[in-house]
Amino acid sequence: MQRRSLEQRVTTLEQHMQELRDLPKRMAGVESQILQLREETRDGFSAIRSELLAEIRAGNQESRNFMRALYEDLIARIATIGEPNS
């Protein structure tokens, strides 16, 4: 393995140091992206939750309507059973 000159080593060290100086800016950018992703994810889940709750409520109302129809049919049948035979 060939030894590098002092100048080459210093140049490499300077390049590494420049990369390290840029690191806080890059980390701030990543932090900003993470915060944005977090907000978008929260908003997305909130929208999905709202849609699901609306669908559940609609389904509940549909079930109530169906149960009411069954109840009314049952009452009508009971009334028919109680009528004298013709």
C-alpha cells in the first residue's frame, strides 16, 4: 500500500470536514421532511377515520330501518294470527 503525501491527507481531511459542516443543514432538511410526513400521515388517518365513522353511522341507520321493518312485519303477522278464521 502506497503512503499518501501530507498534502493528499490534508486535502482528504478538508473534504471530510466540509461534509461534516454541511451535516447540520442536511439534518434540518431531514427533520423538516419527517415533520411534514408526520403531519400528512396524521391528516390522512384523520380523514380515513372520519369516512369510516360516517359509513358506520349510515350502516347503523340502515340496520335500524331494517329492524323497524322487521318489527312492523312481526306486529302485522301477530295481528293476523289473532284474527278469527274466515
